[in-house]
Amino acid sequence: MMSPQVLMDTDALSLYMRREAKVVAHVEDYLRIFGRLNISLITRYEISRGLKAQNASTKLQRFDRLCRANTVLPVTDDIIDLAADIYAELHRLGRLIGDADILIGATALAHGLVLATNNEKHFSRISGLQIENWIK
């Protein structure tokens, strides 16, 4: 059974780009139903910076094409406000995660998307965030 629409986390999108079989199968099933992937602008930054640091220009061109063919969701004021609330809650609980993960989680929540990630340990700390692991 396919879930509602998802937001691809950085790790899941990276594994898709590396053609990891389980992730590719999930993405192909998802695209048959929804036609486009949802990617956070933060994920675009994380993958782009990694490819640029490796001087992987061919992979970067492929990634840019992937982003253009799908939906890259911007970081809006509402997402920033939600991310700040998430940060404050996690800080109060002593369970902080990285800012990029908070922003990606806030993006998923703001758009009513399930997060496709292998990083359940961090993202499960965000209240109300639904997670699917497409790597398992």
C-alpha cells in the first residue's frame, strides 16, 4: 500500500541517486502514482554541497536535472516558525538534532508530507512527523 505523498530526506535521495535497489523500487512505485518527487531545498543544498566538495560535476549535473524534473520545496517563513518550535521543544527535552534535519522535518509537516528517510533515530524525535523507511 502506497502512503500519502512523501518528502525525500537527503539520505533516501542520495541512495536513489546511487541506484540502491530498494529505494529505486519505492521511488518507481511512488512516481507511477504521483509523478513527481518532493525534495526540500535543504536536501538540495546538502546533496549539492557534497557533490561540489567531491568535484563530481557529472553527478551534480544529473542531480540538477533530477531537481528540475521534480518539486523542490522552498523554506518559507511558516517553515522557519515551525522549525523554531521544533527546536525549542527538542532543546527543552534535551533531544536536539541538527538544524538541517529540523528544517527538513518542518518542511514535511508544513506540507502534510510523510518523510522518506533511513534516519528514524533523529526524525522520530519530531512530534507529529510521519516517517517511512524506504531503505529497509
